Amino acid sequence: MFVLMMLLLGAGCQARRVPLPGRELAFVRTSGSHFVLNASNSPFLFNGFNAYWMMHLASDPTQRYKVSHVFGEASAAGLTVCRTWAFSDGGDRALQISPGTYDETVFQGLDFVVSEASKHGIRLILSFVNNYKDFGGRQQYAQWATNAGVQINTEDDFYTHPVLKDYYKNHIRKVVTRFNTITRMAYKDDPTIMAWELINEPRCQLDYSGRTLNGWVEEMAAFVKSLDKKHLVEIGMEGFYGDTMPERKQFVNPGYQVGTDFITNNLIKDIDFATIHAYPDIWLSGKSDDEQMGFMERWMSSHLEDAKRILKKPLVIAEFGKSSKDPGFSLNEREVYMGNVYRDIYRLQEGEVGR
């Protein structure tokens, strides 16, 4: 699922002015439940956007102007963070053609994305792999191993099988240590990159307890930190609760399990901040707009409370939106919905929602 907006929830922070294009960026780090800038220790509060297609488009030099245009418009609108893919596994314009084999032209497209983001004062959250088959994902890793004669039983072996874990670690190493052909700087040394994301929307249907995923997150987050201690690391979770908080699991989750545990997974020491995604129109299909909005308020308030009280880490709403495939969808309906979400975010900051 890719969509629309991202907003930091960190009480007590003031919005930072948008950096001027071309101004050198500072590394972002965390201080308790807040983001701060490393150089000045000043609070960093941001609005952002998702644009998964950046590298895909930039791999064609004739299309790069579109990437520049989007960054320019985003900067003018006050957006300061972009979340995008640092993967494309197999298929059209693959970054990773096969395990350990990369298309340099596509990698130079990612170089361009990083360079252009820096020019416009926009930081990046770069994701390493997809949970879904779009752009390859776990399914492609499993297929590569199968093609190599390795017995793979399910895509969930991605989290436990040593061959698949090695494939993934090799990709992390390749991206994190990449020397940008435009900026002449290694990715691991570039403050344009705000954070690394382990996987977009991880799910593990073979183990609903979240323990399998937890072991994988511990291992992979530590591996990223062994290569790069300057950047933040996050998981890429949707935010589903597990057995750690049975009352949240029963009354906040939208009725199903995906093998994650928001609390346990995000308490891992090498995970710097938590994320949630929110799609009540998909998760609660058939419910009224009021019921879906009520869920959204509970979803945000519960996670914000737990991030502050238990995790003691920042929380980012990394995806939310309204599907254009829904019957009766209109742009006006989406605008009203998103306006309500932002209203509730600001109320949450003031302690008004959920009391």
C-alpha cells in the first residue's frame, strides 16, 4: 500500500522552518519522543509525502525532470520528508536483477533522487524491500532461492531462512555503502537520508505472535547499525498490536492479525522510531464514514500514547489515505477525510481527543 501523507507526532515540538534549497542538511536523530537536528539539537517537526516511484522514474534520464518537479512543488508546499523505495527486485527496471547483481543505470537513478532531494531541502526515508510482490518484494527473494535449488516452503521463510536473510543483508550493504555518483558521497554519510526502513508493511502469517518477525527485526536493525551509525532505523510497520497488549489487540486492531506486535517490535534497541499506517476504508470496508473516522481517532491516540508512555520513541504516521477505488469516491470526500485526520492530530497534541 502506498499513499499519501506522513506526519510526526511529538508533543512539545515547534515546526521548523523549511530549509532553503541547497542549504546543507543536518542529520536527524531522536531525543526521547522527539526528533531533533544533530547539529543544533533543535526540534524537527515535519510534514511529508510518499512517492515510491522516484528511482523507477529517475532511472530514465529523460524522465528525471518529473522527479525534480515533484521535489520543487513539495518544498514550496512546506514538505520536508519524502518516503520512497530503495529497491526494485526483478521485473521492469530492476535495481537488483538477481541476488547481488545490480543495474548501474537504475542505481544512478537513485543517486539522482538523493541528490535532488538535497537540493530542495528534503530528507528521505529509504525502504529496503516490500512485503508485497510489487517491485519484487519477499516473493522475489523466495523465487530467487527456489531457482537456485534452495527448498523454500513459504514467503515467510524470508524472515528465518539463512539464504534469504543473506540475500537481504547483501542488498542492505549494497545500498547503505553506495557511493553516490552525483554527490560524491556515500549514502551512509549523507544527511539527506533521514532514516532506513527495513520493510514496507511487514507481515508474517505463519506466526501471529510476532516473535518470528521480532527476531528478524533485531538481527536486521543491528546489521544496518553495524554499517551505519549516523542514520535512524525504523521497521515500516502498519501498527497492529499483538499479545503484549491484549486489550489493544482486541479493541483497537481492525479485526485481524498479521504477525506483528507494535510494542515488542518497536522496543528493539536499534529501532529509533515507530510508524503506523492507517486505511480504515480498506480495513473496515462496509462501515460508515463516522465509524471509520472513529477508528482512525482511536488508532492514532492509542499509538501516540503507547509511543510516549511505553516506547519512549517518536511516532510517525507514515501512510494514510482514502482509496479512489471505493464506490462513491470523490476528491471532495478525500479532502474532508484528510482535513479531519489533521484536525485530530492537532487535537491529540493538545490532549483533546480520547479524553
